[in-house]
Amino acid sequence: MTPLTGPVLTAAEMRAAEAASMAAGISVDDLMARAGQALADAVWRFGGGQPVLVLCGPGNNGGDGYVAARLLRDKGLDVRLAALAPPTTAVAQRAADQWAAPVEHLEGAGAAPVLLDCLFGTGLSRPLEASLSTWLADLRRDARFVVAADLPSGVASDDGRDLGAMSADVTIALGALKPAHLVQPSAGLCGFVRVADIGIAAQSVCHVAARPSLAPPRARDHKYTRGLIAIIAGSMPGAANLSAVAAARSGAGYVMLADGQATAVPLSIVPRAFADVLADKRVSALVIGPGLGRDEAARAKLAAALETAIPLVIDADALHLVAPAMLKKRTAPTLLTPHAGEFAALFGTAGGGSKLDQARYAAAQTGATLIFKGADTVIAAPDGAARMAAGSSPWLASAGTGDVLAGIAGAMLGRGMDPLHAAEAALWLHSRAAALAGPGLIADDLLLTLPMALGEASR
């Protein structure tokens, strides 16, 4: 399967993109015809020639379904169509007029091996009625394969809430990806997601996190030009060691452990006193938090690190010791890597909304870039630019993998990348290393596969 790429649009952004396309000369009927063709192609490809039931809502998503049903019937498939209600838009009514075959009422429709779900699109914001949700569950249980138009019906487009959704095996994102294709729990309801180009010039400051293009070392490079990264250790040396080796395996030229224990790490990792590290003008990035602890000594180290003009990754314990106002004072690049618990400890419930909304709020409040970790990782910069992960290995839900990510992020900052692109590169390398490590991975395994991931990103 081709990796997902491109912009990610909210419902409002998608409406604006559609309006701009129509202003540029593409008619709404053309857009519906292209969407219906994309859906018909997906059913034809994945449905195996089995009988199809097309479920149509009253809006334009339903209109796409009428187009797809007609095209599939013309190809000789056994196609039935069931509608929740008559079309409520002129373009959907024109599409329905071309169906010229019986229309069943949705809640009386019998099952079919293949379902094409065209009930609701990006505008849904309230839960499905209980009777409808129950009926869809019955249809889903009896179906062998479900294709969803744009989003599975019962999914909230912008925040990914499950509003009583019927899951899909394949979802055809019409025109562009939406946040719900990438955040949980909705991403798990979409199955495989594919984007259909229907002629909309989709633009957004939010994109799918992409594979970086990292320049390999040049003949004139040396260990300091490739980045001198310092990991500030604390009460749990193992976590700092993971970060240090991850930074080295991600291409850093020189890695130091400040007040750490250099046992069980490669001999190339250099132990140094914390004060000496901060005084070294060659240091190009600091990583603080993994194994730091939360005592007064840890607070003092964090305060000293925040006072520097060195690019800084703040992770783990340090996220429980810092405050947004402290971060706002920094002028040097700062990257935060919280999981949900650490995010809540630092920001509480302020910001609300989707995970993307929360990450953007936190970035604006702190002036830092965030990697808001999880199965649906979101990256957000203070200016609102964002990146979203297109899935990652569930085996990353394992102790120490976040420490590895922090080390990779330090290496990316240390090579001179801006925080947004450093975070995006770190996320990709981390996810790719996990894929290469395979099932049953532990954090240490990522240290072995990171060079292979780095090689793929350096071509």
C-alpha cells in the first residue's frame, strides 16, 4: 500500500477548497461525478463482483452514492440503493434522477455482501440516532466488505470522535485527507485509507508527516559539523542511555552523557560533567528529561538548561517540572515530546477540541514545537503549522521507546534543522525503525534498526 501523503483539511478548509475550485471553473456536478467515479472504482476493485448495496444520505455524500450506484450497475454488477431520506441539495437530486431504479428505505433494506457507505460526510457533529446506528451495525455484521465515501458514517471529521460509526474496510478520502483519517478512535474505523483526486486544489498548513530527505555526511564533514548532542542524565541512567545511543545511531557526530553512567553504552558515548557540558560552545543540542527524576537536583538541571541558548528537547520527567511560562521565555529552538499523561500534567484540559487543536494551543502558549505522542502522534509549531502521523507500530507502546524518540529529535535539532522539520524527521525515523524491528520490539531494538531507517532517509 502506498503511504499516505499530502495536506490534511478540516471540514471548514475542505468547504473553502471546494468553493475555490468551483470559482475556478469546476462545477459542483463535475466534482460529484468525479467523486462517484472514484467510489465506483474502489467497489469494482475491492468488491470482487459481489452484489452491492449503496447507502445514501440526503446530502452531497448521498449524491456521490447515486453516481457510483449508476456506474456500477452500468458495469453489470447487481446493485441496490437504499436512502435515509430524499436528496436535499439540487446537485444530489440531479444525481438521483439519473439512477432510474428502485430506491429502498434504509432501515428496511436487506443485507448485501458489499456495502458502499455514502450516508454522511464531513459535516456530521452529533451522534447517530440509536435506531440508525443499530441498523447499520446489523448491515455491517452481514457484509463481507465495506467501502466508505470520504469518512465512515458516524465519524466526526475534525476530532475523530466515534458518533456511532459503522466501520469500513476501505475509506476513499475525497479530495484530501481529513483529521479523522489519522486520529483515534476514527482512524481505526476507516480501514485502509486512499485519497481520490477529484480536482480540488487542497491546501493546508497541516500535512501528513513525510519521509525526510537527510543529507549524508560530506567529505569535508567532521564529528562537530554533524552535531554534538548532550543528553542530561539523572536518577535513572538507563533512559538517558537509550536517548544517547539513539542520537548517535541517528547520525549525530558526537554524543555526550552529562552526569550519566557510560556503562552498557558504546564506548563512543562520552561521559562529561553537567557544568562542563553547558560550558561547551560546540554543543548543538541538549536533551533533558529521560531518567532525569523529579527531585531538586533535577529541577536545578532543568533550570540551567532552560537558561542556555542551545536548542533543547524536553521529555519525560522534565515535562513534569517545567511550566509554560518558563518555556515562553526561551528564544532558542525548543521541542517538547509529551505523551497524553505528560501533556495533561503540563497543560491540563486547556485548549480543548481535537488532539490537533490541543497540540496547536500548547505550541502557541509555550512558543515551543510539540510532538504530542501516541498511536495518532501530532506535531504542532507555534505558528499553527502541523504534521500528523499516518499510523505507527502498536508495538511502540513499550517502555523506553519515548526515550529513543527524544534522542533522535536531539540529533535532528543538532544538525541544524528547525524544530518542526526536526520533529517530523524524528517521528518518521522512529516509526520506520519500529517497522523494521517488527513485532515484539523493545526500545533497545530500535537502536539496531535506526541506521537502516536513516539510510532510507539519506538517499
